Amino acid sequence: MHFVTMENSTGWQTSPLFSDYYLEPEERNVCINWTLHGNLQLQYEVTMKEIILDCILRLHDIIYNLDFDLIKWLIWLFTPIIVMFVLPVVIVVFLYGCAVFCHIYKSRHRLVDAYSRGFWDGARDSISTFWEAQASIWHGYEIIGLEKIPDEGPAVLIYYHGAIPIDAYYVIAKLVLYKRRMPHCIGDKFLFKVPGLKLLLQVVCVTPGSVEECVKVLKNDNIIILSPGGVREAQFSDEYYEIMWNNRCGFAKCAIEAKAPIIPLFTQNCREAFRTLSIGRRFFQKVYEKIRFPCAPIYGGFPVKMRTFVGDPIQYDPNLTPQQLAKKAEAALKEMIATHQKIPGNVFRALTERFSFKWKKQ
């Protein structure tokens, strides 16, 4: 291969392709592909370097021009909003934590007869202790009138359903720890479709609760706890604490057939602890009525003061029909709400009550 240089009247001239060298005509075809490939590769590398350098420079300009005072202010502004939606998730995590504990407890006792009496008592006591601690620390929780719930025999406990029935968990914990009674809870059917909760629901005696099943439970001298308003009341009631029973009286039928007293419960500020979004409420209610699944977003987890008041038992009366008994129970619960809850509910006021002097029984 012979390399020669080219010269013209202006001096030495380099070939644009071959970098100061000129190939003989018969040698050009051999090297042209290699040369073009090298130039393209070099051009590609230069282009990538330029793109990376340009991105670095742009990132540097963005960081250099950031207003950190504005960022701090935005973080301060939006942190409470983010926390309001995170805390409900924490409650769900607690529930799954309880479910995991039940599985662990079960594994630790594989050699124990699964049908022996009191097999799950240790698990229930541990879960109840957990919820009692959470209630005391976060809400300064109190229950007023626990002595009105019988130590033995059947009873139907009814309560107003907050956005999350966390107060019902607290009442159950108190009954397990201080009355040594595990109430049977009536839960919505959607709970039994949630993955991972099956064992927990079995351990804490949650049932969909047909009238026949509830009567059987009561006749075995057990306690039933339920909210006649159910998910509808939880999702679409508001700070005015409107009862949304829709003429339900199944619980009254159970009480009459089992000759059990009905005991109303109301927890002060349960709507201030957790709330559902008021924006789009009608839309979410229409969706719920079609799919029967709670879909309204929940926010909150505020450390408000919570007190559960136990009402006077409504004793069995053979002269009352289920509809009349249900109306009587509804009136009693409404009276408790009017007596113990400031309407409309206010989160800030409920927070100040959390840090005020301890409520004294009048």
C-alpha cells in the first residue's frame, strides 16, 4: 500500500477522508469502508458525550437555581395532607400485623390439639393488649360504663359506625381483657374477600351474621357486637353523626328470639379520628350501591380524644315487634350522640380535648 500526499498551489492539502494521506485508486475500495466506519463510530461517541455533558449541565443549572426556601415551605404545607392519607394505611398494616401474628402463633402450637379449649386465648389476649396500648397512647382512650355489659349471658351491642370502626376494636379489647369475654363481631361480606385476613377473622370471631347464626350465638350465652348502619354509615355519614340504618331491624329480631338485651354504644369523636372525603360523595355512594364495596377515600388518624359511652340496656320485651325495638334502639343511640358529641364535629376541638383534663363522671 502506497501513501502519498497531495499538494496544490496553496500548499499541502489533506484528504478529507484519509487524514493527510492519499491512496492509490486500486487501494481505495479496500480502505473506504473501514474509514467510513471509523468516522461514524467517532461521530457517535462524540454525540453521546455531548448529550451526557448537556444533561449534566442542565441538571447543574436546575440545582443551582432551586429555591430551597420554597421547597421547605412546600414540604411544610403538604406534609400534613400526605400524613392524613398515610395513617389509615397504618391501621390496615396493624390489621395485617395481627393476621401475621395469628399465623405465627398457630405455627408455634402445631403439637397442641387444635380443638382443645382456649387454644386461641393467648393470641386474643396479645392482640387485645396491642390494641389497648395503641388506644391509650394515641387517643387517651376511655370507656365509660363498662359495668353495664353483663359478665355472663347474651347481649347485643350496637354502635355508631365511624369511617374506620377503630372504637369497636377498642371495646372488644376491653371486653377480652377485663370481662374475659370474646364478643362475636358482625362484619360486612367484603371483609371475607380481602386476601390474608381469613385466619384473623376466624380468631376474633367475625361472621357475616345471618339472623339464624346470630340467634344461635346468643343462645349460647355469647355477646354480639354490630353496627346496623354498616359500611354505608361508615362511608357516607359525616361530622353531623347522622345515623343511616335504612330501617334495618335484623339485630332486633335476633335479640327478641334470644331474649337478649340491646346495649347501645357511642364513641365520642370517632368521626374526627378518621373521615371520608366529602368531595365526590354522591359519586362514591352511587358506586357503592352498585358494587357493595367501600370506595370513598379515607383520611385522618388524628390523635383526638376518644371515649366510648355504654348506654343503659334495653331489656327484652315480648310486646315489642322487631321494628319497634329497632326504633327504640335507634332513639337511644341518637340521644347518646346528642348528649356526648358536639355537633358538628371538629377535628381541632377534638385534639384540644385529647390534651385537656381527664373527663370526670358526673
